[in-house]
Amino acid sequence: MGSVPDVLTSMKRFEPALILTGAILLVVLVDATGARWRDVAGRILTVGGLLLALVRSVELRGVSAEIFGGMAIVDPLGSFFQALLIAASLLIVLAFTFRNSRELHGLGQGEFYALLLAVTLSNVLLATANDLAMLYLALEMVSITSYVMVAYMKGDRMSNEASLKYILFGAVSTGAMLYGLSLLYGLTGTTSVPAIRNALAAGIADANPLAISTIALLVFSGFGFKTATVPFHFWCPDVYQGAPTPVTAFLSVAPKAAGFAIMTRFFYTGLAAPRTGPWDLAGTIDWVHVLMVISVLSMTVGNVAALTQTNMKRLLAYSSIAHAGYIMMGVVALSQNGARALMIYLLAYLVMNLGAFLVVTLIHLHDGTFDLRDYPGLYRRSPFLTLAMAVFLLSLMGIPPLVGFMGKLYVFAAIVERGRSYFWYAAVGAVNAAIAAYYYARVLKTMIIDNPAAEKPPFRLALADATWVWILLLGNVLPLLWWARIDGWARSSLSLYAGPPS
Amino acid sequence: MIGLQHYLIVSAALFSLGMLGILTRRNAVNVLMGVELVLNSANLNLVAFSRFGSGNLQGQLFAVFVIVIAAAEVAVALAIVLTLYRLRRTSNLDEADILRG
């Protein structure tokens, strides 16, 4: 541990994160020059850095080892999530620009790119953390940088209020998590996640099962906050509504994916007994049922609250809480298929949710409104945008033949194959999907059927915007043509490095 | 003789007081003080466990990082509270109520 050759090998395997760090510094430097070309240069550097990091993280997928003396891990699961998280940032930078977002228009660009790269870096670190200190540091880095991104519109009261609420909820839930982590260290005498597993498996002489359960609950509050699941979801609608839309789109996908990555890693590596199966070490609490309740509540609360929303950003916020509930089904299934379903769902969620937010941004660019009541007549003004929105919303609904359907299919299959006692859970999920179909369809009905109060001029879509809507649109359909490869990628990414054998 | 238990009791008290402060205070700065108490109760735990329990330094190392994170978090939070004050002439959290529904 800590020898020079070890550090050198680690550096090589740490390259995606190093590239991102370099890109952050370069963007900050370029922005500090004050030159006229700094915005363009910052954008090029960001895209270049993200692309390079993406390539490196895909190249590293065959490796499975600890790096930096066990602080972080390189394994196929980590590589999958790194690629997903970097791709999310890449799509945000490319599809959402300072030109097509009315909210960001005219604001400084350099800081935005630096912050986006910083969140990406911390997301990547979070997905590969293997030590409690690393886990907490990465989680806080994701949070602190996203607080600043939410408050990016400095003079805007909504943006400011959203960031304040985000910080307060974040501070409480990560504070509770840290307290849980400190108790976990006290109980096991180590901060390394695999070593914690070994210590718990060996049995601690005077460990009270209640203590371990309390710890696990406290630690879960941090994961719940990151993934926006009930009862840690209260910040979600306000933050999504107040933040600039590109930031909202980013927050709805990337930190959620990173949260699910570390949740899977922590519970499967840290609390799973090597022989008797997962989660047996998490105390007397029946974790499967606790998570099931959280998942059912997330779906139901998210979907029911979305029914009455008229602000599109708020509607999509509640829908994202509901989707976190569906994704959680993959964690509850506790099987290889469950983990694969989780990954497939997150991939699908990336393209469909970013697509929906892009359309909302473009409508805001032209009409200056997020209100659903201003949406009537859009079909006549821009059939293309309306049809694109229809595809994204149908994908979110889970209608075949779109990727959203594949996500739901995998998740429900993973649950149903667990046996009869899980059927009610799958049924609740299905009922929820039906409720969700109602409010997504309501948006479409407003756009297509309802008559506008006043005639507005037809849409003029910039070529770049139309191109990115097309790309995301095809991203919802085309993957099905190469489904075997995507499924194979997810399947081969299932291997989780669980520390040296004890 | 002061032992591990005494430290744990103090840290549990700090944690509870911090949470109480966060939940009951109206002023944003007071809430942030509560956050500091929560983070430092965990620090106390980490250092005490490192000293009396495992005998390794991982806990103390962790605590050093937590101190840094706490400073960063409060720096960002105070900047946001300052903007709140500039925009509305108040640091009372109850008045930040545009976003609802």
C-alpha cells in the first residue's frame, strides 16, 4: 500500500478523473484571460476533456482492481457508470447552450463549464469510491458544486431560493450520513468498505444489531438525498423549478445515477455476506422491505403529486421522483438481473429525460414560459417539436418500441422472477405506470388538441437545436436495433470488485 | 477516568442539539450553526474511536477531511444566504417561499 509502483499504476487507472481535473483547471485559466474567445475556447476544452475521459473510461472496463491503496476502485461496474455520467455531461454541454437557454443567456460561461466538469469529476469519484472517507468526500463534492450550479442565475430570486433549500436539505441528510459513517468506523475499526464487510462477517463480539440497523438507516439518508427518493425528496421539486433548465436536466440524471451507483456498491460490497447472500449483515432490519416501501412511496408520491402540476419543470421533477422509485426496484430485486435492470433503466432515463427537458427549454426560448397552460397550439406552430416531445413522453411512460419500455421491462422482469411474494410490488409498479401515463398524456393533449387563446407566430428552430432534438429522438428509438450489444455491455459490466478475498 | 463512552455521549448530545437547531431556527445563519454542530459531532466520534477503539489513524484522517468539507459547505451556504439578503433584505428562511406546490 502506498508504494511508488502502486501509485504509478493507480495513476494510469485513474486517468478519466485526471483528465477531468486537467480540463477544470484549463477552463478556469482560459476564463481568467478575459479574452474575447474565452467562451468558445472553454466550450471546446470542456467537450474535448469529456470526450477524452469517456474514451479512457471505456478502455478501462476490463480492469478490476483497487487503486491508491484501496481508496477507490476500478471495475467494470465503475467503468459503466463513469461512461454514463460523462456522457450525460457531454450531452448537456452539447445540446443545452447559452444561446438556446433564455435563463443562462448573457451570463458568464467559464464558471458554468468549470462547475459542470467539477460535478462530473465528483460523480465519477463517487461511482468508484471504496473507502468511507472517499465516499463522503465525493458525495459532498457533488452536492457543493451542484448548489452553486443551481444558484447560477445570481440576481434571480427563484434560483437563489432553490439553492438555499437544496443546501439546507443537503447539509442535514449528509450530516446524518456522516454521523452514521463515524459510528460504522467505530464499530468495525476501519474505513475501507471491503474491510468493513469482513469485520461484520467475522462478527463483532458485543455488536448490538440495533446499532447496525441505525447506522444503515443514517447512511441511507445520504443516498436517499442524492437519488431523490421519498422521504428525502422534498428539495427536488423546488430545486428543479428554480434552477436554470440545463442545470435541472443535468441534476435529474447525473447525480441520481451516481447515487444509485454508490448505493449498489455500498450495499453489495459493504453489507453483503460472502456466502449467505446480500444484506445479511445490515442488522435486524429487513432491508428488502424497507427499500420496497421507499420505492413504492417514491413512485406513488411522485406520480400523484405530478397529476396536478402546471409548471413543466415541476411536473418533470415529480416524474423524476417516480422514476427513482422504478429504478429502486432494481436494487430491491437484489440479483444480477436487478443490477442490470438498474443500469439499463438509467441509460434509457438519460436519453428520454434530457430530450423532454430540451424541448421544454426550446419552448421557453421562444415563448418565455414553463406553464403548461401556455402550451396549447404548439402542434400547429411546430409539429416537429411536438412529435419529438410525444416520443420523449411516451418513452417516459414506457410505451414500446422506445427505450423507456425496455427499462421498465427489465426492472419488472427482475422483480417478478423473485417469486410470488413480490407480485404485489410489481402490481403497484404497474398501477403507478398507469397513473404516470395520465399526466404525460395530459401534456400531449394540451399541445396537440387544445385550442390556443391567442395566435402566436410559428416556431423558428435553429439548426443546431433541431439537430440535437433529432439525435435525442433517435437515441430513444435506434438503440433497439442494437439491443443485443447494449444488453451485452450491461451484462459484462455486472462484475463488482469486492476487495481482496479474506 | 474519561473514556470512550463520555466522548460518545457528548457527540450524541451535539448531534441532537445540531438537528434541533436546524429544525427549529428561522434564521439561516443559525441553521448553518446547527449544521456545524452535526458535522463536528461526527468528527468527535471519529477521533474518539480512532484513539480508544481501533488504534489506527484512519478515523483521524477522515476527521481532517470532514473539517475541510465543513468549511467549504458553509462558505457556499453563506454566499447563498448573502445573495438571499441582497435580494430580499432578510435572512429569515420563512420568507423564502416563492417556490411551492
